[in-house]
Amino acid sequence: MKTLLRRSVAVLTEKLNDIICVIEPLSIRENYYLRSYDDAIDIVEELNLPNLKIMLDTYHLQRLHGDESGNNDIICDYIRKLV
């Protein structure tokens, strides 16, 4: 999955200047690849791509981890605000 993500980000960056790619944890189901914001942070750190960030969805953050306000501080360096 990380190889696919790295390639996808590279292709999008090559074709569209200044694009930011985001990943978002959505579910804790066993068959779901990205099940926590901790996993997302690990992926962003490991791939170390300047245009790969985490999409912060407060609903999913609360569902996956609880204590939304406490977790916001942990992931603030990794998120991208979408407008």
C-alpha cells in the first residue's frame, strides 16, 4: 500500500503542480487498511513526502480515538486544511 501511495503522490505531483495529497483514517474495521490517525502519522513520516498530509475529519477522529481536542495537538503538524 505504501508503494502505491508513493507512486500516486509522485504521478499527481508531476501532472498537477502544488497539489497536496491527503489520506484519512475512516474506520476500525479489520479489513480497512488505515484504521487510526497514529497509522496515518506513521505513513506520512515514513514516506516523508512534502505534499502528503492527513485530512482531519473531526467526526472520524472522535469515533476512532475519542478526546478530539487532545488528539488535535498530536496531529496538527501532519494535517492539511482543505477549503
